[in-house]
Amino acid sequence: MLRAAVVGATGYTGAELSRLLHGHEAFEVGGFFGHRTAGQPVGDVLPSLRGLVDGPVEVLDPLHLEADLVFCALPHGQSAPIVDQLRAAGHIVFDLSADFRLRSLSTYEQWYGSHGAKERLAEAVYGLAELHREAIRSADLIAVPGCYPTASILPLAPLLRE
């Protein structure tokens, strides 16, 4: 069983991910991290986990985090500096923001503004398993694709290969 932590667990994406991970047999959620809700009981902040999860929402400390992998569910632009800290502490990170989906810094900055960890852009693997399965197996930073790009890329990939 993999011990997972969710950073940004109390936002919409983090809450849904937390619920899915909690019900998955391969994962044990070892930490729910949030900034504004730190100290509040997880069940009060995430009603879908009320009665299932004891303990408070925690403040993230990347150096003392005990997890096999970390899901970062922070908004675009806020995720990169936290992911940088998590990677510097040696954690495997799945980032759900757009912060590591684009290889080109200039394209990222055109759409999202300044990047908080631009030196890590080349390190990230785009997490679309249908196209990058082997690279994902050994990656330490996985940029989780969004739903719209996935819906567009998957049907077009075979055409582009030809």
C-alpha cells in the first residue's frame, strides 16, 4: 500500500482527489494539507470524509513529510514553488496544476505569468500514460494532464504519428 499525501486537500480538486484516494485499495492517505483550513478537523472541512478520517488538516512541512508520493492540488502559479520544495526534499510528486505541463517557459509565461520553479520544467514528465507510460515509471515529477487536453490529445495522437 502506498502512503500518499495531498497538498491543497481542501480545494475543489484536492477534496475530490482525497475522496478518491481514501476509497482506493492501493493508497493510504497519510496527510491532508491545507493553508487556510490548517488545524480544523478533516471531516469538518471535507464532509465527504466525515467519520472516515480522523485528525486535522495540517500545515505542510516538506522536510518532515512521511509519504511515498505527494499529490499537489494547488492552483496554477501557486504549485511550482511548493513542488520545488517537495522535490528538493526527495518526494515523488504528481502535480495537478498547469505549472509543469508545458515544456516551454515562454509559452507558460504567456498564459500563466511568472513560473516559480522554471529550472524543474525539463524534469517533469507529462502524465498521459497512453503516450508516456515508460517515462512515467521512472519519473519523480509527473505533470498530471487536464481533462480538456486529454480529450483532445488522445484522439489526435494516432493521426499525428502517421
